[in-house]
Amino acid sequence: MNPAVLDLLGSDADFYPHHLEESYPRILEQIIAVWGTDHFERIISSLAVDERGGRQGFPPDVASEIFSLYRLHLSRFGKHEPEEQAWDHVKELDSDLSYGEVTVSKDDYFASAAAGNTLRVLMYLKSGINIETADEYGKTALIWAATFSHLPLLGLLLSREANTESRDLGGYSALHWAAADGNLQAIDLLIEHGAQVNAANKVGVTPLMQAASRGKHEAIRRLLEAGADINQTDQIGQTALIHALQTNHYRSSETLLLQHAKIDVAGKDQQTALSLGLSHSNPQIRQLFTKHRFGL
């Protein structure tokens, strides 16, 4: 056994990672190098799961040892503020999943998801937390992971069959938020796991409209490739192209035009994409629609 590891473990020698040492000695060296520092959790989180969401990153015996080291490190060096109440539906942690002074709390679970703390979220899931539990905004851990495009966490949650169609209070799905962020890998992951590309929120906004209104032209292409309806309208009759024009995004408008978005669809204000484009305050957009009008 490695003397440096034994020295770090001290009285907790039962945690010695024999399988990790045998199969991945260089990874063990990395763990030793950051033990007791702020870099430890980031290193461990990067090892936790395969980012594509199709499998665990290590054999079960190695993954178990890494997770045990994480729990031990958390109990020794983690900083936790006491919560007034434990999370009601988690009565107590299993005997083989003791986390020292960690307090199970709803706020901490969602904060961990929003921060992309894969190992911390995994700890909660292994403690029995329902993966579909939502916070005060209706957001599940999957929606938080998609909002900030935390790919390792997104992969973990999808591998555990998190529902891609869960909605927050506004009716936005995880794919809506990934599209708004414009992260192509997050979009691909969600679609690969069954996310509905034409899902509409409470006012009819789709992921494509989200991408258009945020100027994420590459995300627009990816969503269209996946079958997004380019001419779908929201509840007031606006298409993705109109959303792009209203938020002054030239590249998004150009992308949608080149993909044959209709320009004569009128919303409730009777304005079409063509009329908006030709009178737009952005000269590039006006020129784009002038060219398109005569056959771009």
C-alpha cells in the first residue's frame, strides 16, 4: 500500500482504494495531490460519470472507492451550515452512506445541481432523494443542470432516467433552457434521451424560439436538424423568426431565412416577419430582408 495514502487516511485506513490503485494509479496520484484543498471536489466531480450519459465512468468497484474517498474528504474538510429541518422524505441515510456532518437539505440539493456539483447530487440521489423533486420554481435537478449546461451532471441525471419533459412553473423544459444557453452538447444529450424538440411552454414558446430570441444560431441549426418546426407559432402567433427579429439577432434571422422560414406569417399585431425585417432599426437586417424579398 502507498504510504502517502495511508498517511492521508490515518485512522480511516478502511477506506484504502485498492482497486483504484491497481487499475488507475495515476488518478490516485492526482487525488493525493489535491487532498485537503479546494481542488479536490472539482477533480473528483470530473471523474464521477461519463459526460455522454450512457455509462458510469469506472468499473463499480473503482467508482465505489472514489465515492467513498469523496465522502471521507467531505466529512473532514467540507464546510456546512446547519439547517433547521432535514428534507422530510429522506428519513435517514443508509448505514453504508454516512456523510459525517453533511445535513440533507432541499436548498443544498438544488444549489448543488445549479452549481454542477455532480458528486454532491449523486450523494443525495444515493440517499434516496426523488430525482423528479422540484424546487419553489418548479425546477428539477435536470432543469438546473440544463440551464447552466453542466454536462457531467446532465449525463448522470439522464443515465438515471430523469424525465426530460418535467416543466418548471413557466412550462419550460430542460431543452428550453439548454437551447437558451446555446450549448450544443447539452441539446444533443437531451434529444438523445427523448426530449421533445417542439415542446411548448405555457405561452407556446418552443426551444427553437428560445434559441432564436437569445441569438444562438448554431443551436437553431441543431434543433432544426432534430426536427424542430421552423414555422410553429406561440400563443400570439409569433414564429422563431419573429422572435429573432424582435431581439435584434441578425445571425439567427439569417439562419432561419436560409432554412426557409416563412416571412408572411402574421402575429396578433398583424406584423409579419417581412414587414418587421424591412422596417427594422438594424441596417444589416433591413438589407438581409431586402435581398430575401428579391430571392436571396
